Amino acid sequence: MALSKIARVVLWMIGALLSFSVMAVSIRELAGLGMSIFEILAVRTIVALLVLCLLLVFRPELRVHTLPRRMPLNLLRNIVHYVAQYLWALSLTMLPLAMVFALEFTMPVWTALLAVWLLGEKLTPSRIGVVVLGLVGILVILRPGLASFNPAAILVLLAAFGYAITMITTKKLTMTETTFGIIFWMAVIQLPLSLLGSDLMTFASLRTEHILPALGVGIAGLTSHYCLSNAFRAGDATLVVPMDFMRIPLIAVVGWAFYGESLDIFVLLGALIIVAGVLWNMRSETERARRLPP
């Protein structure tokens, strides 16, 4: 049973890791074909909305989850999430893929800080540790003051901060909303935001070379979260999260193979420092939860 459980987690995580890599490459390819970030995100949202609407047609019982509830919080979550998505996608066109993914993993640092402020959670030694090691990892990756520093990296840090806010608001929404409802309203709210910044004529002039990356960014955007959610459902976070960090070396190999990006030792070293802090905090939180009375 234990081996079967581990196998399910591994398979779901392989799907998630491949999906994140496909999405990153697809965004870069569409940008190279002349599409703006707004238009790329519009394609992603349109594909997601089509899939969700098909699910509603074939599974009518899901319609109850789409009733508008807690719309102010939904609006806040999705506007912040959209800005973070935009910055993350833009950074993929300006930075090595491995650097983007490594800096994205600073999200737990910002989440720990925001949870203290917004959710009233306490700063334990391990939570302080994840913040300190996260900041050290950022300094190792960015090497501020050196010629190699790329100011575009600030975009990823801002995106990670936005994702942290999204995590906090999502936690609040899950108290009353289903996963399907949250994803549905994400697509509904974010599509107009994408279209406002898009040139609609671009969609009328799409060529055959746009089809594959467009499908990639749309489908991978859904399957990445679907696979990750199922991995967490199949196994404990202590098994899932370490595998999720495999995104960094995987995308480093993808960047090297597809775009000739060098394997920067400082990016990998900084990523390891950030990962160490996150794993320490996760282990400490797991042990603390076990000590709590049932």
C-alpha cells in the first residue's frame, strides 16, 4: 500500500513538473512569435474556460459551485494573481528559465511573513529560518552589486510576493468555496483583464505555428495545478514538496537544451539554500501538528 501511494505521488508530480516546463517554454515561444504577455495570458484563460464550460455541460452537478459568492475576495485574489502571472510570464522572456523558477520558490518566504500579519499566525524559529535562508538564497542568486545582476529578476520577486498574497486569499476562500468554484471564477475574472490589454486582431491572424504553443500554455496551465493538487491528495506534503523542487534542475536542463542557457552554479546554490529553509520549516510544522491534541 505504501509503495502504491508513493507511486501515485511520483506519477502525479511527473505530470506537474512536465506541465510547468511545457508552460514556460510555450510562453517563451509565443512571445517569440510576436504575441504580447496580455495575449498569451488570454489564450491560456480561454482554453481553461472552454475546458471548465465543457465540464459544466457534462457534469451539471458542478454548476452549484459556480454561484457568485464572496466576490470582493474573489476579485482581490484574481487581480493580484493576474498581476503576478503577468510579471512571471514577462520574466520568462527576459531571464534564464532556471533563475525564474529558483526565485519563484521564494513564495513561502513572503507567505510566512504575510501569514503573521493577515492571519495572525506566530513566527516560530523555523518560520524565521525560512525567511532568513530565503533572503540569503536571493542574495546568492542575484549577487547584487556584481556585473551579472539582472534588474529583471525583481519582476520574479514581485511575482512571488503576489503569489504569496494569492495563497493567503485562497486559504480564506477554501473555507467556504470549492476548488472548482475558485478556478472557474479565476478564469471568468481574468479573461477580461487579458482582453483589455490585447490587440484582438492578433487572434484573427494566428498562424499554424501558434497552435502548438497556444495549446501548450492553455492545457499545461490547467494540468499543472490539477496534477499538483492530486499529488497532495495522494500523499503527504513531506513527500510532495521535495519533488516539486525538482522543477529547478529540470527547467535548467530544458533551458540548456532548447535555448543554450548556461547552467549557473550560483542559481542552483541559491535555490538549494531557499529549498533548505522551506524543508526545515515544513518538517518543523509537521512535527508541531503531530504534537497538537486531536
